[in-house]
Amino acid sequence: MPETRSAPHLKLIQEADINDKVVLIRVDHNVVKRGQIEDPFRIDSTLGTLFHIASRGGRPILMTHVGRPRDKRTGKINCSPNSSVDPLVAYLEEKLRIKIEAPAFSIQPDLGITTIDSSIQESIQRLKERKIGAIYLPNVRWFQGEQTYGPERTRFAEQLSGVADIFVNDAFGSWQPDVSTFDITRYLPSYAGFLMQQEIKNLEKVLDPARPFLAIVAGAKYDTKIGPLKELYQRVDHLILGGVIYNAFLSAQFGVEIAGVPEEDVDLALELVRLDKEKNKIVRLPLLVESEDFGERKQGKTKTVAIKDFRKGDRYNYILDAGPDAFHEKPVVDIIKSAKTIFVNAVMGLTPHFYDGSRALYEAIDENHRALKLYGGGDTLQELKNLCPGTYMRGLNNPDCYYFTGGGTVLKALEEGSPFKIKPVEPLVRR
């Protein structure tokens, strides 16, 4: 891998003593929905690390989370086949032409997997003897200790560390400090994989961009984005918002009521409104798609509304999408065309039925042939691939385009002001 400004700060997999060592690798292969792989991009992005480990005589054990099997309210864990790693194992066996074992552990109702039992030692022995090419652990969120804070967390960390000699984090998209991303580093020598290195290198282009810098962010919950948005606002020259985030901003700015926008989101958005009165960085999308009837969010039952018509006290039904014609009007077109760095973490409409706004946005960005384009997040990439497959394919081999595997991690790094302050990355930094 070429030397980068970021790489020297990290403990790199290139420096690890791997030969004949069992290497525990945390990846972000969270691409399974309803038992099927939606898009293998995140899996393929980790193959460089897997090949590197194998070529240097390492014995890989992989682990990832799939979905959210743990109920945050009750703590109960649902180990459903829909969140199994089996589709991932099948894909990698076909891709790599190796045998991968997926050990099965006892599952307790509502508690998930409470212990890594001794049966895994048989699999590890076969791994060391090269009778198999790799081991893939069950969904790490099936393990009771992964996301808890009691003694079961410490027990899981100790048991997990007992299966390997070193740890490699290649899961850029998993920024939460769970056992498999953070606690494990207290027990094993830990290194950054190639994907982690590459993501951090490109993240610096968001933190220190060529200007003008345009960011486009959309989301369903304003409260989860307020911290990153405030930091991002300070860094950008222009900011385009979409989804409930934009609806909350408009509600706060114009004093209108929009269905589906919580009052607390409007209150939070007031701070951004006050900021923008002075600096005027937020690009107004002049046209929106509103549902015709309150409670109805269906195709064919919509109308276009213009924000120039907003008056304090007005009430609107659900705003379902950005009007696609908004991306053909000044100053929106001029701002997109003049940008030299564009960061996109945005699906503009309510999926899967409202996609015209997203398609128009992606097409407008594609018209800018001189900008560095940085796309973040699985949902963003999925929509780009579905709506503009030609643009998506060109971006894969374009040095002026990069697809992050974790948009949420990019926003978290922006909020912290550095990728090295993200909890799972901190233990990988040289001291």
C-alpha cells in the first residue's frame, strides 16, 4: 500500500508478525437482509486484507455483525436465520475457492450465545493444519456480551481473545465501541487492515477538502445527525440537506408544520437556522414532493410544493422527496457544478417508492467532471447503484471518486474532528 499521511499514525497489518498465527479479523459485512446479500461491495472491499493474511501464512478467523438482533429496550437477542452469517460464508467460499467453517454454538432463548464453548478448538486445529481456509464466527451480536456492560462483556472479550494470536480491525463502518471492535484490543496485539487504512486516507479529503466544498446529507432522524451536522457546517462552503433533516430545518426556518417531523427535531434545527442566517451556506432546494392526503405515503398521490410559498403557521402533509426539478435550477446547479469536493451521504426520498429526487441529485453530481466525489454509506451506495448504475460503475475505477463503506463513521469522524478519535480506531494508533 502506498505511504499516506494517515498510515504512519496507525499500527499497520503490514508490520504484524502473521506467519503461522491465528488472526482474528473484525470486518463489516453487514450486507445481509432477510437472509440474502443485497450488495457484496463491503465484502469485496475486505478481500485485500484477507489475501494479505493468507499470503503471509496467517490463519484467519472472521467476525461481523449482521443487523440489530438485540432489542435495545428489553435486551433480548433474537438469533434469527435472517441475521445469520451463512450467506456471507457461501459467498466467500465461492469467491475465494476455499473451505470456510462456521462453528455453531448453543443458543439460549432471548440470551443468544452465552459462551464460546470448547468445540471451536477443533475448528482452530483444522485451521492450523490447513484443512480449512478460514473460520467465520456467528453474528457477533448474537453473543450476549457484545453490546452489554455487565460481567458477560468481560467474559466474552476474554473468550474471544483466547481464539487468536493477533487482532486486525478492517471494519471502518462499525464505529461503536463494542467488544469485537474495541474491548478485544486490550487483550491482543492489534492492527489496522488495508480497508481501514484506505478509508482513513480518503476521510482526510473530507476533513481537509479542496474548495469549494459541498456536502449533501439526508436522513430520517435529525437528533442523530445534529452533532456531525454542526461540525460539517463549519467545514463546508455549501450544504444541501434532504429527508427529515431538511424538513426539520424548513419547519424551524419558516415556522411551518410538516407531518412526521417531531417537535424536538424542529427545536434542534433552530440552532442551524440561526447559524445559517449569518453564513448562508445551506442551499435551498426550492421544490418538494408532498403527499396529497395526510397519512398517505403512496406513489401517484403526491403534489409538488414550492418553499417560496411557505408561510408561518402553514401545515403540510408528509414531504416524501425533493422535487427532481430542484436540481435543474439556479443556484443549485451552479453550486454543484462549481464544487471541487463533494461529499454525499444522502438518499433524498422515502424509499423504496420515492426516488426521483435522489436520481436527479446523483445525475447533477455526475455532470461535475472536475470534482473529487466521496460517497458515504450503504444506503447511499445502494441507491446510486440502483438508480444510476452507469455512474456507479464508472466511479469504481475513477481516482476522483471514492465509496466509503460506512457513512455513519465519516459523520462520527467529522463530529470528533479526527478519525483517530473514533473509539475503535484509538487503540490502533501508535503511542
